[in-house]
Amino acid sequence: MTETPILDQLRRAYGPEFLDDIFKPLGRVADPAEQAAVLLFLNSRAASYISGQVVWVDGGNLGAAIAGELEKGRASWPA
């Protein structure tokens, strides 16, 4: 989840605590600059030997799912 204008719309529509119930392993939403930094890196010479990869910029959601944190009841996906 990334902080964008649509999140403000969701907060207005459902209340400021709406996003509190959504699983965020790092405890916060991403800043757009954090998402952009990955794109900038992948388009730089420093990443010239990287090919055919998926880079998950999800704040730990995939890692939590793989580690079984979701199934153990420590966290839950949003409804």
C-alpha cells in the first residue's frame, strides 16, 4: 500500500482508522519515493546485470505470507 491521494479518499469515506486494520508488516504505508527508488535503481547502470526478476516492493507482505504469519493468526489480509 502506497500513500497516494486515493488513500485520503478512503480515510474520508471510511474514517481515519480504516487503514489501521489493513495488514502492514512494517507498520506503515509506503511513501511514493520508496516505490520510485526501486524503479530508478532498475533503470540505472548499477542494475545492468539484472534480468527477468520480480522485485517486490510490498513492505514485507510477501515475506509474511511465505513465513506463515498470516495463517498463524498474527496478521490478517484485509477483508
